[in-house]
Amino acid sequence: MITPHKSIAMLSAAIATTMLSAAIVVPAASASEAEEPVTSSRSFKGQESRNGSLLKESTSIDVDSEADYGGIESLNVPKTESKAEKEARAKAEAEKKAEAEKKAEQQAEKAAAEAVSRAAERSSSSSSSASSSSSSAAVSTPASADASALLSYAATFMGPHPYVVGGVDPNTGWDCSGFVQVVFAKAGIAVPHSSHALTTFGTTVSESEARPGDIVARPGHAAIYMGNGKIIHMTFTEVTISDLTPGWMGGGGYTFHRVM
């Protein structure tokens, strides 16, 4: 007969034996597991969905073998120029610009000539109405390239006038070369409207050979020679008669030019 004390002792011994077995078996299992790789599998539903969509899209492209997608000529590629093409284009542009400038210069010369003609006609009309009936007081308007008549006509402008650079009208304004141009235009002789250009215009003569009606000019001023060291010219304020030197031509560098 087993007493209660023996039963408790036997139960305690059984529990102790079970615990000792568990303590021995667990390390063995851990050592076995360490020899094999540990794997883990996790399901990511979002990633699987995206991968599935990409796969579906990549396998659903349908290329029409007969479709015309155009050649390289349909590409919008910027056109480049060779060195020779650039030089040719630059040359053409330069020629075009030169032609336009030449045309503008011709139009300017034509307009200046017309202005000179109109100014001369107005001046002639004013001189005629103001002239005296007495032949001794009358001022003759040159009808030909005559030096005496030319100087007489130039003298009709004696007095104050507005000074305007590039002007050719005694009423609205002119400059020294404009005065010379208007006077010679009345005599039927076209001269440049530039003191610098007048230094090489016509036939150059020496001062000892100069005679009335010759143009005397230097860069910056122009006048009409009257003889005896006198000139008639437009200053900054008036048409007047002055000594050749000293004065407006006193700085030297002037030359005489015969045009009639």
C-alpha cells in the first residue's frame, strides 16, 4: 500500500526527471538548427500587385510591323552650317547691306539736289522782286558759268542767315558748303555738300594761280574766292566777305579748286 508521502515523493522524482531530459534535448536541437540555413517567407501584397502590373504591361505591347513611323528626315534636328556656308552667307549679307547704303546715299543726294534747286529758285525770286529798276543797282543772276555773275549772285545772300549743319536753304538754314552748293547750282554746276569733299573736287590750282570763282576749302570750311585775298562765305551767323588769311582760312591747309 502506497502512502501519501510516497506518492508525493514519486511525483517529485518524475517531474525532476522530465526537466532534466528537457535540459539535455534543447541544446542538441539548437545545434542541429545552427547547421542549416534559416529561411523566412513573407508575403507583400502591394509589391506583388505592382510587379504583376509591370509584367502585364511589358507583355501587352503590340507593334504593328506595317506601321510607318517615318525616317530620320522626320526628326526635328537643327541644321548646322559649314564654314564655307557661313562665309557665303556673311558675304551675301555684306553685299546686301552695301547695296542698301548705296541706294540710301543716292536718294539723299537726289533729295539734296532738289532742295538746292528749290532754294535757288526762291532766292532768285526774292532777288528779282527786291531789285531796282535802275540797271546800275540791279544784281544779275548767273545764267551760265561766268565767274563775275556767280560772285554777283553769291553777294545777293549777304547778311544774317540761320546756320544749320547740312542745310541748303538760306531761309531755314544752311552751312558753309551748303552756301557754296546753292551758288554753283544756280550756275548749273553740281558740287559736293561737304567741305572735306570739296578739298579734292574739280581741278586743284595753286594760290598764285587762283582766280575769282574758284572754290577755296579746307576740312571744316569752304568758301568762294573773290580775288585779291578775299572770300565770300557763310559763317556761323551770316554770309559775308572776309580776308583769306588771317581768318577762316588762317590755320592753313586750304586749297583752291577750279570748277568753271
